[in-house]
Amino acid sequence: MDYNISVIIPNKNNVSLLERLLKTIPIREDLEIIIVDDNSDSSILNKYNYPGIKRQNTNVIFTTKGYGAGYARNIGMSHAKGKWLLFADSDDFYNKDAFTELARYIDSTADVIYFNINSVDTNTLQPSNRDKNFQKYIDLYLSGKDKNGDNIKYRRWEPWNKMIRRDFVISHKIQFDEIPRCNDMIFSLRVSLYAKHIEVLNTKIYCVTTNQQSITKSKIKKEVFWHCIICEMKKNYIYKQLNHNSWRSLYIFITICLLKNNGILETLSFYYMIIKRRKELKKILQMFKLELQT
């Protein structure tokens, strides 16, 4: 069966919050949900009572790799049958009437439809700051001050603030990086880079949540830092191609996180690793350049 929308949700060890998310997605004949479990602990999530397992038009896929959200999203995309793709994190949720609003754009000829979001604390539901700049960037586009929409396209690289045409993703062979962190950055930037026709909605469709367990509050592993540097490097290359050099990362944020959570000695050792592996980084960037050209 073909659907209008496929909602792809990676999940690991999340029960109550996943249930909350599912309650905000309507049961409709033209809408499918694909939940990809990323090797959850069997003592936390039971396959037979898994959230959504008995729900109509819902496909729960179990993986044993434990490769992270990027891998899970790629699995979800490979099973999707919808005309449009939506990506949701299992600890977030959709706002009231979100899918009624999105249904108005099912027949749009756009490659990507960007929409507004809001943000709350996942426990208290009090407003938080993860929606910073979304309204400003959308206003710039809708007012005509940012004619191409570069701010909303390239300065926010999360996958959950957009509805993407599935055949567009397939034709450009766009996939998520299967890495521990930053797996969505280059996916979103490539989607924006290849999109010829976009639409931008001011409606707050999605609610992203905040919690205390984030990369900014926990110790950063060396492998995570390595992949973050690679993603930042690729992002900078895209910005250069777009003549937005002022947007280029100076690696300040990741450095501050390192200093705060790992200390000065590990921060220095991590950057020393980058210096030693600079030839490898150069080769990775060259391969990325060739990839964008094909």
C-alpha cells in the first residue's frame, strides 16, 4: 500500500515518551509510522508489548546492530512507502492539528517543505530554548529578506523541521551518516543543497524537547569528537560553496563542551589527535567533494 506520509522514528530504550509521541500522530489510512528500534535493552522494551506494535499502519522494525539514530533512520527510509517523509525523535511530539496542516501540502510540487517548531522541557513542558532562531529565519524568508531561504535551509540542520519528498531523497541517494553523533547534519544540508523548489510554513508543527542528558552536559568520547569534527568540516565546505563564509564553524562550541566536560588535558589530546590525522581528514573531505559532484 502507498501512503501520503511516512513518519520515521528511531528509538532506543524509550517507552513512555515514545507512547506520548504516538498519541500525537493520528491514525489515518494515508499515513504510516515506521519505528526502528536500535537494539533496546530487552529488560526495558518487550517486543510483544512494544509501543505501536498493535497500531494500525504501524511497522515496528527491530535491529540488533546498535549503530545509532542515523542507521535506524536509514532502515526506516528503506521500508517507507509514503510520498513524503517525516522524521521524529522518540522523545519529541507533534503539536495539535499538525497533520491537518501538513495534509494541505500533500500535492505540493516542492522537494522540501520546511515548517516552524516550538520547544519545551520534556518533563515540565515549560518553554525551553531549542527553537532558538527558527522564527527569525522563517520570518526572513516569508518577508522576502532571505529570498532563497538559506537561513532556514542551511543554519538549522535537524531532520524533524521538514517534510521531504521521498522520490527526491531516492533520486539523489541521500542517507544519514551512521555515526554516534551528528548523524543528521550532512543529511539535512544535502537535502537543502539539492532542493530546487521549497515551501516554508510559519505553523509550529513539531515540538522538540530538552532534557539533562545531552552532549553538552556529558563527557565526550574521542570517537564522537572525531565524527563531529568531520561533520563540521563538511558543513564548512558547503558554506564555502554557497558563499556564506561568515557562517563557517570555528569549532568554538565543541571546544567549550570539551573543556567543560572533559577538562583541558583531554581537550588538548583530542586536538592533537586531529593534527596527527590531518591527512586522513583531507582525504575524507576530498571524497565528500566528489560525492557532491555526482
